[in-house]
Amino acid sequence: MPLFSYKVVNNQGLAEEGVRDASDEATLLLDLQNQGLIPIRVQLAKDKTFLGFKLKSASQRLSQKEIGMFTGELATLLESGLPLDRSLMILMQLTEENIKLNKMVAEVLEMVKAGKSLADALQGRSGVFSKFYLNLIRAGEMGGNLGGVLQRLADYLERTQELKDTVSTALIYPAILLVMSLASLFVMLTFVVPQFKEMFESAGKNLPVPTQIVVGMAEFLQSYWWVLLLIVITAVQFMKTQLANPVTRKVWDERFLKAPLFGDIILNMEIANFSRTFGTLLGNGVSILNSLTIVRETVTNSVLAELLESAEGQLKQGKTMSESLTQQNMFPRLAVQMIKMGEETGRLEEMLMRIAVIYDKQLRTTIQRMLALLEPALIISLGLMIGGIIVSILLAILSVNDLAV
């Protein structure tokens, strides 16, 4: 049976940690609960270490995974009936191995003991918690359901992280393939081709045109490789400047949305994020106008953010959400129709969550389609380029042999 590590809170309110064999995670959770313990964290023991060494992040800022851990564990403690200050004290014990998170929990606990609300205490952590996160916490405190709100927030963070991981994981292989392709070409042009060049020059015959082109490229790379590096650095700096300017950023964001395949990926990811965030806010009692204002700040594409800003203005004039979005041609019709259905049936939150699921699936499908085209294209391109270099060298060798005959 697999070995699981766990952290629990006992009857005295103290944290305990250990490892235990179990057939699966659900069985272990049930056993712990039957013993009167409150499970906080259960995971495969092998996930905690790598080659026997604990993994620690060098960054001083909390990651999304750490924020999700804090949210989920605090939700579990509050849902079990413990008061906020006691829950934070237990959470400090549970996070002793994570210095950054432990320090943050200690600071929040100190502010809560001083009489501040959890939302105000978290807001003091500059740049750590988003406006969306803080508004949900505030709504939970006002409604007297902080534990439930934190649990929904933890679920939201988990799904959002899964969405990001889906995109980043899918792009790892093409990125590695592209880097290896460029590295292979660089090695051939700077180390292999020059070896043949000396042999060709000693033969005293003009090289074929394809060989002259390849040799010229090799000489350029050997002498002016720094020019290519300078071009790359300049291009990166240019894009940073363009994206930092709101006017030029909008132009580029519009181009990104219209790009084949990549545009679909961006749109699906933004719609899924918009729907999940909007639905989560509405489900926790935040008004539709305030929710839309918060959601607009979470959208990274400025074109879509402007679209939502326009929809917000029309909502203030008395129009429905679906009517406001219908006038924006860029917003998918399926999403608009589902929002309209949610408004008519009074189940807008549920429909928004369904939209998020639909566009999560579409995102994965689009990524798979992109990879199905991109990977063969990279392999074929690399093969053609390396094949062209080899053919040019063979042509030169044959011409030298003809001269010798």
C-alpha cells in the first residue's frame, strides 16, 4: 500500500504530523476522522521530498500554490468550528517548515488579535492577495460564513492553477524542441561547416552556390554572433516597452487575439477565468456591478478588459449582462447565450461555472490541436535546414572530386 504523510489537529487543538499506510487518500481521511482528528493535509509521502532533500522556494514572495495551501487549511480549521485566532495559531504550527508562509500567518494573527478583520489584515500584505481575494474574504466576514467562502476560494485557486499548469505544461515540449533545433543549427554552422571550408579552399575551385550560401552563414555567425544576440535583446526590450504603454498594448493584444490557434488559446483561457471569477464572486454575495469591476481587473488582455468596461457602463444604464455583451462581437456567442439563460432562470452563478468548465475543455482541445501542428512543423523544419546544409556540403565534395578526376 502507498505511504501517505498527514497533518491533523487533535482533540486538544494541537497539530500532529505523521505517516501511515493506506489503500487510498479517502480511506486514510476516514480513519483519521473516526479517531476524532481533524485532517488538515494528506498527500503521498514521496511528494514531500526529492532524493531525500526537502524542496524550498528561494523566492520571498508567496506563490499561488502557497496561497492556495493557506486558504484551504484555514478553511478546514474554520469549518471544524474553531475561532479565527485559534485557527491562525494552529496554522502557524502547520507552516513551520515554510518560513515565508509562517511569517505571513504570524503577522496576520497579530493584526487579528489587535482587532482587525481578516480582510484588513490580509490587505496589509502588499502585493500578495488580489482585490478579488480580499473582496471575497470581506463578503464572507460580513455574511458570517468565512469558512465556507474560504473553501470556495480554495477550490477556485486550485482550478485556476490547474488551468495555468495545463498551458505551461503543454508548451514545455515545443519550447525544448525549438531550443534544441536552434542549438543544432548553431553547432553545425559554427563548428562543422568551417572544417569543410578549409578543405574546399585548398582544392582551389569555386564552390557551388548553395555551399557558398551555407559557408557565408557560418562565417557570419562566427564573426557577428553578437549581432543576433543584440537583435534578440532589442526585440525583447521593444516588446516590453510596447506592452507597458496602454495604447500600443491594446494594438498588440488585438493582434494576439486574431492570431491563428494562439488567439483561440488566449480567448478560451480569458473566458474561462472571467466566468469562474465572476461566478465565484456572485455566489458569495458580491453585487453584479462590483463583481464585474473586480473581474475586469483580473483579465490580462486589454481588449477584453475594455469590452467588460463597456458592458459595466451599459449595466449601470439598466441593461442585462447578456444584452451588454451581445453588442461586443468579440465575446463568444455560446457564453452570451448561457449568461442570458442564467439571467432568465435566476441561475447566473451556475451558468457562469458551466461556461468555465466548457471553455476549460475547449482550451485543452485547442492546445492539443496546436501541438499536433507545431511539433511536426518544428521537426520537419529542422530536418529541412540540416538536410540543406548536408546537401550543400555534399555538392561541394562532389565538385572537388570532379576536379580531381
